Amino acid sequence: MKKQAPNFYLIGDIHGMLSNLKSLISNIKEDIEPNDIIIFLGDYIDRGPKSFEVIEFLLKLKSENNIVCLRGNHEDMFLRFVSAGDNYDNYIANGGRYTIRSYMKNLKEFDIPESHKRFYNSLKLYYETDSFIAVHAGINPKVKNITNQKKGDLIWIREDFYRYDKRWDKTIIFGHTPTIYINNSKDVYIDDERNIIGIDTNAMSEGFPLSCIRMPDRKIYQAY
């Protein structure tokens, strides 16, 4: 018997919002099949109150499911801060104090467990299938080959990607820029003309959901 093709569940920026994450996973678990794949688009930490707990939850989830975790700009800033301490002001200005507090609350000091270090260092910059590319921020439209994209663009780009007048061959699914800033909406942003989908629905702010889109049928899940 031919193996059924997997569904892909892509989840947007979490930013330390553990309750939203738990509720969303509970929702999709009603539908998920054993060979399906969950893809997280990065920005697990900062701005929200429970960054440490989110990473712990993801580590447990990863041990039980087929999961791909991408790197967001916030994980990149965090790694720079932890390894070199050369961007403290920038990291704090971007919500890093909440992550530091979360680690100190749980560990009684600011320390990064080895399991967390392995997690952060294993994060991929993108995930590609025959029909879509998942990436944290977007893709530089002037660089044709995904393998030649710069990390800075993949985790930081904004308008130069999602406002660019181009229709992508594969659907580009991205987070990073909350949809409230793209089209003034709490919903997943679907632009069929450009063939792009934005799924950061600003979960870090009160009254906004954490969102997931299932591919290829584009079913939307949200949790507040």
C-alpha cells in the first residue's frame, strides 16, 4: 500500500506565550496523523513571559512528533547575546529581558541548559517541499536560489519581500511580521497573487491569536 503523503502544520511566532501554544497544539492533535509534520517558524522566545517553558514544551513535543524548528531573528539575537554578549542593548530592546527573567525564574540564575543549547543550535533557516518553502521572515526576491540566500534576509527581511511585485513558483510561508502590520488583520495573511502566506498573527499581544496553517489544504487553526 502506498504511504499517504503527510500534511504539514506550520505554526507562527510564539514569543513566550505558552498557554496559546498549548491550546493550539491541543487543537491540531485532534487532526494530526502519525506521518504528519509540524513546522515552527521561529521566534519562540522574548516579549512574552514564558520563554524557558516554551522551549521545554517544544523539546518534549519534539520527542513525540515529527517536528521541524526554524530559526527566528530572536533566537539569533539570543545566541549572539549568550555566546558573545556583544548585542545586549539591542537584545533587551527587542524583548530579551523577558527571556532572561524566565530562565532566572526557573533555574534561580541565568543559565542555559545543554538541552536548550542543542535546540537553539539545531534550528534550520528554512524548510522546502515540492510545493512550499517555510522560512521565518521571507526571501530576498533578487536572489534566485534558496541556498544562496543570506541568513540576515531569511530571519529579518520584511517589506522588500512581502511587498515585492512577484509571484513565487512555490508558496512562501513566513512569520516575523505580524499580519496586523501587513493588512490590519488578526487572521493569517494569504496573498494568492504573490503566492505568499504570513502566519505571525501577533500572539505576543493581548487579544491576538497564535496561528497554524495546514498544508496543502490551508486549514487554519488559532488559539488565544
